Amino acid sequence: MNRINQLFHTKYPIVQAGMIWCSGWRLASAVSNAGALGLIGAGSMYPQVLREHIVKCKAATQHPFGVNIPLLYPDIEKLMEIVVEEGVKIVFTSAGNPASWTRILKERGIERVVHVVSSAKFAKKAEDAGCDAIVAEGFEAGGHNGREETTTFCLLPSVTGTVKIPVLAAGGIASGAAMLAAFALGAEGVQVGSRFVASIESSAHDLFKQKVTSLNEGETQLTLKELTPVRMIKNEFFREVEAAYAEKISKEELAKLLGRGRAKRGMFEGNMEEGELEIGQIAATIRNILSASEIIEQMIDEFYEAKKKVSLISFTSSNFQ
Amino acid sequence: MNRINQLFHTKYPIVQAGMIWCSGWRLASAVSNAGALGLIGAGSMYPQVLREHIVKCKAATQHPFGVNIPLLYPDIEKLMEIVVEEGVKIVFTSAGNPASWTRILKERGIERVVHVVSSAKFAKKAEDAGCDAIVAEGFEAGGHNGREETTTFCLLPSVTGTVKIPVLAAGGIASGAAMLAAFALGAEGVQVGSRFVASIESSAHDLFKQKVTSLNEGETQLTLKELTPVRMIKNEFFREVEAAYAEKISKEELAKLLGRGRAKRGMFEGNMEEGELEIGQIAATIRNILSASEIIEQMIDEFYEAKKKVSLISFTSSNFQ
């Protein structure tokens, strides 16, 4: 029995990542209806917008879904009030200290709290804080990342060797083969972001979806480490940031250059050059826009196919000289 | 039948990476005697030193072994002459264009030529140049890396989807579980570096081996991108490099700061602060110094154990609500 399926009452241990401007009620409910766990990404939502998405998600699925809340969000108290009031049962927290919210959420009726980490050290903190599972997110992931740059291949053995609660792997996972690889490294589930950006139900702008499905290797880079590290597509805005770094820009000037609403302008409004476009390295392997249910079915098919393939491996019949 | 075992007449599709100051004839022959493929790392050797290592390696093992030669090496012509004269049958090339040497080596009697790449684009070039296999090396690897920072999780599906020749995964692999993960992502073999640095037969200084086996997450970083990108331990020399970057040092000044013999001073002579210490991120999970044969046996045991574990995974008996 898979512990992630047990925790979330899902059919498949796949979680759709909460992603700003991409994962509203439409994507989250489609994922949950397909047997995985959908998350509403609260990071880009004003409190009343989040409430609206939760209400619509409840109407659109009978299955469990969750909300991802970055703990650095200024309206954090208000967002937490709303998830409690609306009876959300699953909350994923990220970008902050899990000790500050996990117990409070549990006391207020949130049944499952999961924290996103990028190191074994923070995985331990999350476990100690009472989290039910953790997401171990590697350097290759889109969105916000750790400063230590530990990749999924290296992070998973560290984290699964450190905590007893189940670990969801994130970063680099857009196929069932990658899901199997994550399981080989000790994960019991996966959190998938980029693949769901390129879904029919994603609220990303069509131009962003097209951009994501035409990216090549090396066309994203982790940057803005002085603010919050984020993996971005190398567009005009990225080049402005690079030029600013070359001029030894201060942290304050960098924040000013980023300004407000950059991510919205890019991912939601479709400005591919001036916007901040967040996506994972694995986008270089994503070539089509599918429905959420097609993505999940395909991943599960690929998972079993890869499992069958590796099950046949044996090194006994070699021509060792 | 595993294609890597077929190519190299090995028992296990594990290649010990050619690593400067760590992999001489002692390590290479021990690895080959244990059923994997040992490589002499020519990158740190003067031509006559390389010849000596090849001669000793031939005396120490009846099994196939190879030589790794970085193509940017100034004495490259001389090194190639020596591998041909000494009847070496397997050459791994890296850090350069595979088109310049692959055919020449084959014409001169080298049976197997393998090239190390960090992108699908160069994997294709290596295949077109006539290489028998490629090593796909991710961002997390120690030593010299690509500028594009593609991680093993993302690089493997790209590369295995691009070339028909077999792919060896490198970067982040120090266990049999990681080996299985690499196979799930399409690799047919693995190249292992850091784990063999911490071997009894490695020629690394004992202080370096101890350093490697006590590293924590986040204690290495890819740097010196303007020269040749290299993943280094964050020691005093690394901090000097960081300080120099903060002062906008020129490429020439950077080369001067690096100077000559930095890597030797650190990895071979044991100066842990002034030396350049190259190692992969996965060192954070390596905690003991074993013999080469113990490392290989352990990896194979872990591989079968992980294979058995994933073979039991099924998502049919869930409590989907």
C-alpha cells in the first residue's frame, strides 16, 4: 500500500504542483478527478480570489484536493483563515519555516500538512514540526528553489535517508519513467509541475504553454538568488537581469527591476519577453499540450512500462573477459 | 544482454570515471578486476607518466581497461600516440569536439571510443562522429561540467531520446539505487566518480578522501565558468574565487588566481584550504572509504534490492475516495 495514496485518498501518488498563474480550480479539480491530487496555487491569489477558487473546486470534484501556500506571502494569515473556513483538508506549505504553521493548521482541522524543502536539514525540520509528508524539490525544478542547488538525484537519497515520513520527489519529473526513477531513489510519490503547465486546464496563457512546449535544453536558468531563487526562461527580461548583475546591481535595485506583476505579465497575460517565465528544466522534453487526465494516464502507463523494462535487467549472462 | 557489457566485455555496466589525481593504474586495475571498467585519468598526467600507468595497469589486470583523455589537454597528440603504442583498446574523450579524434583513434586500433557530453546536442555530434557510446554527465557531477547546468534527471531523457548508441549516466550516482534510477531514465550503464574517489585504491590524498566522506549538502558549487566550469568544495580557495567574482575579476586575472597545480595541491598533496578540490554533489551521501571491489559489489547488491522493491509497486489496491 502506497503511503501517499493512503494520506491523500488518491488512486495515484502524483501531486500536481501548486504553481502561480497556472494552477487554479480548473486544473486542480481535473487532476483530482483523474485520481491524483490537485493543488490550487495560492501564491498568485488575493484572499478573495483564493476563496472563489476553493468554492469552485469543491463544486467541480468530489475527490480530495489541496491548496499550496507559500509562507512568505504577505496575506498569509488571511489565506490560512480562508482554507480553514472553506474546509480544505490538505495544505502544502513552502518557502518558509514549517514550525510556524503546521501545528496551527492541524488544530484548525487541516488533516494533512505537507512542506516543500530543498535540503535534508529542512526535511527534518518539517518532520519535527508534524508534517505528514514532504516534497523534496531539486535544483532542476521551476519556480522557487533552494540556494544550495542540490539536484533531484542527490537530494532524494539524502532526504529519504533522513526522514521517516513519506517523500514526494519534485524537479525533473514529467514522465512515468522519471516517476519510477524517483521511486528507485526512495520517493513514494511525485510532485509534477512543468508537465501540468502544458495542460488544457492550466490557467497559463496559451503563448506561455506554446513557449514551454518548444523549449530546448539550457533555455532556463536559476537566477534572482538575492531575492528568492527562481528558475526562469531566458527571455528579454532574463537578459536584463543578467546585464544588471554584470553591473553589480544592489539587492534593492534588483527588486525594483523585477517590479510587481512580472510573473503575471508573462505567464498569465502572455508577454513572452517582458514577463517572468518560471518553468523547470524538464520542459525541454515536453512537446504537447494534453488534458490533465491524459497526462496522468500517460504517466501511469509509462511508469508500468519502465517498471517492466527494468525488471528484465540482469547482469548474469555477460561475456565477461 | 546489456550493450555496455557487450561493448567493454565487462560483467557490470559500471565505469569508473577518469578523474585527475584520483584514478591511476591502481584504481583502474582494481575496478577492472572486480568486473567493471576502470579508466586511467590522463588529465593530470605528463605523457611519460601516462605510459607508466598503462604499463602497470596491463600488468595488474587481465581485464579490459581504458584511458580518459580530455581533448583540451595541451599534450594531446603525444597522449594519443601513447595509448595507441601501448595497445589500449578503450578511450573515453571529454571536454572537446568528438569529431576531431574519434575516427583517427579507430583507424589506429582503438576499438571503443566513448565521449562525455552534457547536452543532447553534443550527444548527437558524438554519435555522428562514430562513438560507440556516450556518457551523459549532469550538473551535479564533480570535475568539469557543461555550462547549461542540465541535471542528470533532465539530461538522461533528452539524450536517450536523441541517440541510438548506449548511454552511460554520470552525475549523482554513488549507489545501486541511483544506478536503477538511471536505467529507469533510459541509461544502459553508469559512470561513477565521487564514490571511487573515496576508495582504498584511489590515488587521492587521505585528507581529501576524509574530506569527501564528511561533506554535507550544499558544500560544493559549480564555479569558474569563464575558464572551464568545475564543481568544487567550498574551501578557502573557493571563497577567494567568490571574493574575486564580487570584485568583477577579468577572465585573465581569474586564470592567474587559479594558477598552476591547484588541483594537485589539493587532491593529491592534501592541502584542503589552498587546493582546488573537485567532487560531485553526491559526496554528501558517501560516508566510508571502501575497496573498489567492495564498492562495486555493494552497488550491484543495492541495484538488485532496489529493483526488487520497485517491482512490488502497484497502485491498484488504493483507498481512492
